[in-house]
Amino acid sequence: SVYEFLTVRFGTKTKNMASGIFLFTRVLGIGVRLYLGGAIMVVIWRYLFPSLPVNLNTYVWGIIFVTVITTIYTAVGGIKAVVWTDLIQVVLMFSAVIFAIFLLLHNIPGGFDTVKENLGGLANIKFFQTGWNSELPFGAAMKAMLEEPYTLFAAFIGSTLVTMATHGTDQDSVQRMLTAPNYRKSQLSLILSGVMDLPIAMAFLTVGILLSVYYSVVPGATLPAADNEIFGHYIVHEMPVVFRGLIIAGVFATMMGSTSAALNALATSFTKDFYLPYVRPGATDLQAIRAARISTAVFGILMIIVATVAANAVLHDAKLTIIPIAIGILGYTYGALLAVFLLGMLTRSRGSDGVNVVAMIVGISSVLVLCKITIPAFDLVALFTGKIVPAEWNFGWFMPEWWPKIAWPWFVCVGCVVTLAISVLFRTPPSQIAAAKAHVEETSAPRN
């Protein structure tokens, strides 16, 4: 796994902490996204059985359907299955989205002219938004800018660090590069991944904009309350019958692709970083593969549980949107991950194994407090009486009013800066530096 680098550079404590953070965060992040599988099944259920009620069980069966199929082919085929199914799924997904764009433009009365009129004309569209209000005092303007998630600064600073964390410290992304035959092809894979993110993101954003225009011009009589289900509603109710299956398959392909990669990454990280070093150090290849397959199934079950909780949250608040939640979960912890990797890559003698663990904990805590994070949880006092009472945990309750509630694109930046500021103060022990040099010499030496 990618976290083995941290063992060489700092020691096992840093590696274990980083790998543990990844396992915890990935299960939560992908589990939340899996809710969409249940959402699509709910839309289909409403279409086929309009008189029957929709409840949490309806979502759960859709979530289980997607997760079980994905878990089976991931456990059987491993990374090769993930790579090839990802290729098929991304072609299907992108084709479906492009078709949806053309169909929406065709179905909107007046076509592109109506879209321009509804958006106030292309000349009036603000493609870039700094979020800075020069009419406010400096402190108030800074507070407002940091609280707005979609600004130019959040994109170039906050989102850049998010991308560095996901593409450089996340086993989910890095595992594909580790399968390349040489580092040059690995570099090409990373570059193409970044390039392809742009048209894919643009395509999905375009679908969202066109859906907004379509339902403002042609209001849907039975439009679902949950924003996450509107695209599925359009597919099932507005698209020609012959194309519904293709588009629904494309949506499922999007979820299954990210889920299969995450399952394989979780199993790999657990097996390499915990099972082989601590549970069964002398395990054979067959035993390691069996452990990876069992852990794949376990992580799949955990994802179903998280997705069910997400579905229940959306049932209680239909306006919850999935992307900020999923990326927000990542943002709580990935700043600390990015910091230790940057420290290991950019310095040769800074950072200590035990101190890094403390710094990462402080970095994660700083995101929760400095960004005034509030998460749905339960009442601790009622828990001691044997009752589970829903409640919210506000980690920044004691922060002053003038301090901003920092938006989610900045989470990774906050965690990274705090963790790096602590870790860089301490030197790497000479024995660890010597061991790292010996490892590099051994692995780079030509083999007969």
C-alpha cells in the first residue's frame, strides 16, 4: 500500500495511523455515496408502484443490491477486475451523461435559447466568483469569503489540496498507479486522471443546470422532494423507454466503479498494513488473498450500514445533498494524511514517528473545531441511561462569533497546515534516517 512509504520514512506508528485514517474515512465517504443506489431504486419503485409507500427499507434494498454485486466481483477479481470494470463503467457513464445533455436540450422548449434566457444571458453569467465583498470591513469580508464554498480561492487553494490528498495519499487512487509496469506509465495515469476530471465534472454540472432549467420551464407534477432523486426522476419519467435502461446503467456504473475501487483499496490497505504485520506475519500468499477477500466482504457490510444511515438522514431532511457530505467527511481527516506525506517527501530530517501521530490527531481535531463542524450523532447523557436519543455535536460551540464557519473545500487545507506546523518542529531520529537510506539502496540496487 501507499502507506508503506511512511514506515520507511518515519516508522510504523505513522503508517498505522495514516492507514487507519484511510480505512475509517473511506468507509464513511463511499458509504454515503452508496445512498444514491438506494435513491435510484426508490425512483423506479415509485414509478412501478405509485400507490405503495416509500420508507427506509426501500432505500436499503437498493443499497444492498449495488453493494453485493460490486463486492462479489471485487473479491473474486481483485485489482484487475476493478481496473477493467472501471474502464467499461466510465465509458458507459460518460456516454449516458452526454446523451442526457442532448436529450435535455431537445426537450426544453426553445432549446439553448431558453437556457440562455433562464440563466439571464451568457454575458451575465459569473463563471468566477471571488466571494470577496469590498463593501464590508476586512474582517467581515474575510469571514464571508471563507464561509462560501464556491469561490475562486476555494477552487485554486482548497480544492488543489483536496486533489493532492486524494491523488497522492489515498490508496483508492494510488493503487491504480502502483499496478503500472513502470513509474513513467504511472505518471501518465495520474496526468490523464487529472485531465479527465475536467470534462466529467463539466458534463455532470451541465446536466444539473439543464435539469434546473427544464423543471422551471416544464414543472414536474410529481417532482421528488429530495434533490438527489431529481435526475433519477427525469430518467424514469421523461426519457424514451429504449434509453432508460442505458442511462440507469450509467448511473449505477458510476456508483459501482467508485465502490469497487474503494473496496479493493480498503482490503489491500488492511491486509498489507495490519493483517500481514500483526495478525499473521508468516502468512502465505493464499492466506493473504483469503484475508483480503474476507475483509472486502466486511467493508462492504460496513458501507451498507453507513449508506442506510445516510438514507435515513435524507428521509428526515430532503434537501441534504450527497457531494458536500462525502467530500466533507474526506476533508476532516485527509489534511492530516497530506501533511505527513508532504513532510516525508519535501524534507529529509523533519518529523518524528510518535509526534506525527499526535500532530495528525491535533490536525483532525482542528478541522472539527476551527471549521465549527456540526455532525448528527446522539445524546451522550441519555446514552448512559440506556436510551439512544438523536442529537447534534457542535465541535466549535466555544469559538467566538466573529470566527468564520469555514466551508468544506478548506477542510483539507486547515488540517494540513496545523499537522505540518507541529510535525516539522521535530527532527527525524538518525537511526530512522539511516534505515531509510539503507532501504532505498537495497531496493534500487540492480538484481541479477
